[in-house]
Amino acid sequence: TNARIHGSPGADTLVAADDARVRGRIAFVGRRDDATIPAGARTIDARGQLLLPGFTDSHVHLLATGVAMRSVDLKAVPSVDEAVRRVADRVATATPGEWITGDGWDQNDWPGAAFPTRHHLDRVAPGNPVLLNHASRHAVWVNTPALRAAGITAATPAPEGGAIDIGDDGEPSGILRDNAQRLVAAAMPRPTQAERIAAVEAAVAHAHALGVTAVHAMNVGRGEFQALHALNDARRLTLRVRAFLAHERLDEWIERGVATGDGDAMFRIGGVKFFADGALGSLTAWMFDPYASSGDCGFPLQPVPDLERDVRRALGHGLAPAIHAIGDRANHETLDILERARDLAPGLPRRIEHAQSLLDADVARFASLGVAASVQPIHATQDMHKVGRELGGRATRSYSFASLLRAGARLAFGSDTPVETMDPLAGIHAAVTRRRADGTPPGGWLPEQRISVSDAIAAYTAAPAAIAGDPPATLTPGAPADVVLLTDDITALADPMRMLDARVRLTVVAGEVVYERTCA
């Protein structure tokens, strides 16, 4: 009660039903005087604060987020020396031979922007294998014990869609890109089911604290799939999860007979996640023209005919494709594939993940082909310097949110966590201002691509529900009672930079409070 209810001017009260007929749905929205509030119901005074539909993060790595919460935090480290120091601190408490993992380093933020090497890590971890994920998660930095555990030498051929960097000494430098990462990952101890479940639960709690009530979980493998199923079967899954299954196991998913839409209100199959290319930060996104620093154009992670074959197989077996494409060539080739396959299973949704660099002619194709653009606005402000440095004048074709909306494309927002923060308020701020938290650049990066607050909220609520085939994400009777209460009305701020001061006070999923801020 006493709330500002988004989309319902004049309404101040929302009631979530708790009877067998409409359990977990909104029963009433309107004035308090007109509401019938059941005896014994919990009543929450919103104190005039803003009530929104719960946020959906359209692109997460849920298990990886939980695992990263326990790893060495390398986000925003200013130098290779600081990264190594943090690894050394973890090694000091580890047992000999124990694997050390970390997340979030980005050489683009370091003086000289040079990739680090195994030698940096060998000095502080001579007896512990170390694997550190790049911020993009399209490269890893490992030490000599990790290379040795994986059997990687100068003679090891790089797998298709991957690269093993070689140092000046003719030996592997310790940087493995895209599909080559799997060589070391295969040598690591497998987590137990209990460990996976604990990691997923940690990620779910983190999501609720940020007002997230649903996620589209990307690249879900067998272990994560089993952990989510176990949580849901035990009625311990309090986050709505739409799982996009790992392409590497496409044969297995087809043999199991799983299809888009299978599941229940909490855990459901979304489709299959494919990769057309790598990432900008690792210089593996597939471009038409070369990067400034490397002189090459990145590469596809599998030949285009193979990707098209697998996309068609997925569609033919009732699985919707979600295709990672970052470079302008990767997006162009992916749109071509989806155009050629437009008559196959036309009832299944299609989406491109990231859609970071687009040819002008390709922007309109998203709408004409009915392809959703699943994008991460926080990437725009975090990547702006590296985009300008590597792409030069082509940078103006990056993160084209306003252009996609003007062309009629459906735009869904996410975070790519653990690559970036899951916080939807940070994502909305980035989309509306095109500025970082420190206010830079003053006028916003590529300000012509700024969008309105209402469009940004829709991209975190209505659009994700629509592309996942879920009920409309609105605060209206009959809709799921998934809501978030914010301390500040982000729709009415004179200075949009103040969005970052807002906090989540309450998160509700299916009428149940799953997070409550202890300090108002």
C-alpha cells in the first residue's frame, strides 16, 4: 500500500492472491479504499516508493556467477601487478596443488594494454595451477602448472574456433582464447552436485537483492541443468529460470527430447545457446575489417555452414536458437542464417545475444526477420575506450540501442554476469545516460544511442517476458506477482545520474517476499 505503481496512475495498492485459483498472481491494483485485503495478509507500507514489475536479466551465466563469487575478484584491477598480488594472497591460504581460480581481469584497463603471461603467475604460484577468466570470459590466463596439467605444449594444435598464444620464447604464453580454454578446463577437478547447487543458490540470492525475479540462463551444461532441476524439484528455486542449453551437447538435448517451453512456471527450457564468434576484449569477435592492435579480424567459433546446420537441427527439434554474435561480420552472417531458416519452425523465437557491432543495413533486419536483440547496456559504458581504440571510426556502429528500437526491433536487456554486474539499475543508467558511474564522458558515449527510462524499464521487464513466451510483465490483475520496490522513483529524476543512488527495498516472486532490505 501507499505505493507509486508503475503503469497505473492514481493506484496506490497492489494485492497478491494467496488462494488455490490464482496463487502467486496479482489479484488487485487500485486505490486502498477499493481493495479487499484478506484477514491475516501481510501489509507492506511502500511509503510512496516506486513499485515496478520484477526485473528479468535476459543474459546470465547463473552457475558461473555463483562460482565467481567464491573466486579471486579481478574486476577493475588497474595493473597486472595488482592482479598477481591478489592471486598471491589466495595462494597463501591454499593447499599445495589446489587450483586457484579468478574472474574479471581485462588487459585493456592496464598500462600498455598488453596481455599478461604465465611467467607473472609462476612467480607467486609455482605449486598451484591457476586459471583466471578474462572479463569477457572469452580468454583465460593460466600459469605453467595449469598448462602442464592440461598437457599443453608448443606442439599442441589449437582447436577449431580457438587460439593458443605463443610467447617470444616459442612456448605457450599462458593466454588461451575461446575454444582453447576448454583444454585447461577439462583438466580441472569437476565440482560436485552439492557444490553446484550451493553456487546456484548464492547467485539466486544475489539476483533477488538486485530486484531480479527471472533470468535467461545461457550456455547451461549438464551439471548446471541437473542442479537447477534438483532445486526446482525440492521447491527451493525462488528465481524464474529460462534455460538456454549449451550447444556442445545439442545431440544429448535432442536425444532427451527436451524442447522450448518444457518445464513449469519456475524452471523452463528457453532454447539452445550458440556462438558465432568470440569477444571484443579478447580480440576474437569476428569483424569485416581488422582490429587496430592485432591487424586481424577475429574469427568464427565454428564454420558458418556448421553453425547453420546446427541451428536448423535445433529448430527442427523444437529448440529456439539464441546466437552469440559480437563482431559486425558475426552479426551479418548470423542474420543471414536466420533469414535462410525463417520458414523452419516459424513459431519459435529467434534472438541474437550481444549484437554489439552492426552494419547500418543490418539494424533493420532484426525487425524484418523478427529477431530479438538481447543486449547488455553496461557493456557499452565499460567497453567504450577499447571499442574506440580497436575499431576507430567503426565505433559509431556499436551498441546501437536507439537505432534498433527505431527500426522496430525487440530489445531485451541483461548483464552477462559474471562478466559485468547483474544490477539492472546500473544497466538502466548506462542505457539512458551512456555514461559511467563517475559521469564520464560528460555528454554520454555515442549519445545518439541513449534511450528513455520507460524504454529501458520495458527492456528489463516486458520485452524479456515476450521473447521467452512468459505472461506479460505488468502490474495488472492476473499477471504474475513478481514485483520490486525501489527506494527512489527512477522515472521522475531531474538528474538521471541519480539512478545509481536508488536501492532495492523489496523483491517479491509469485507473491512471496524473497528479499527485504534491512535498512530502508
